[in-house]
Amino acid sequence: MIKIWLGNLGKYNEGELIGEWVELPCYDWDEVKQNIGINAEYEEYYIGDYEVDFLTLKISEYENLDKLDELAELLENLADDELNNLIEICKVENLNIDNLIETLENKLSNWKVIQDIADESDLGYYMVNDMELYDLESMGHLANYIDYEALGNDINLERGGTFTGSAWVCRN
């Protein structure tokens, strides 16, 4: 999910471009560093480029490799529904690497994500019918007059949520 191009900074400063693409998590940084000539003479490295499959993640030139590895490992262990929820969260919140790690370590528990909710009407309908917010059976014919859009609007305003086009996201 995350790939970085790791280069030898000393060689780069001397006009020589030496580096390689590394898929994260990387389980042998010593081998990678050896491949790009990181040693006693050339100790510094930099991230010259990166690819992230689905997140709007910015990785700096001197990002901590251990943190990147930790993030990649956490992402690798996500179930499909958790990954889909994380994608929706990232549409709403610009999370940096530390925030992403914290969010994943907490199993996304700081967020509420409801998939397949496009607008206030969908949210109101979901809360009434799927979450059984009200006992529709005891309401009888009055249930036909529920204004799902208004209810969804109130819930959204109360919770401070955001519609992403494919889900509703809010902080818990």
C-alpha cells in the first residue's frame, strides 16, 4: 500500500543519484541501506518519492522510517470494511502519519462511519429503520409522516458529521 523511493543523500549532494523503491513494511532496512550505499561515510538518506494506494498522505523527505513501517503494518492488517471506513475518514480529515497510527491503533474507535449514506434523507432513514431509533410498529400510520431528511439534518448537525458522497463520517 505504501512504497517509497529511498536515496543516498550524500551521493545525491555529490551529483550521483543512488536509491531504490522500497515496499513497506520493510523487514530488512539494513539490506536496503547497504544497497543504496548508506555506511560510515554516507550516513544520511532521504525519501525522493512515494506512492500511497488510497490515502491522501503526505510523506516528507526525512520521514521517520520506523513510523512509516508501523503505519504500513497497521494498514496491512486491516479488514476490508475497516479499510473502506479509513478511506472515508481520510476524505473528511487530513490525517498525518502520527494521527493515522493513533487512529489505527484505536481500531478506528474515535470515528463513526456509516457506508452507503449520501445525504440527510439517507441518514434519517438509516437511523429510524436500521438503527431502530423509534418503534415504527407502535407508531402505526404516523410512521408514514416521518421527515427523514429533517431528522437526518438534525442528527448531522448535532454530531458534526460530513457526507463524503458514499458515507457519513463523524467523530465519536
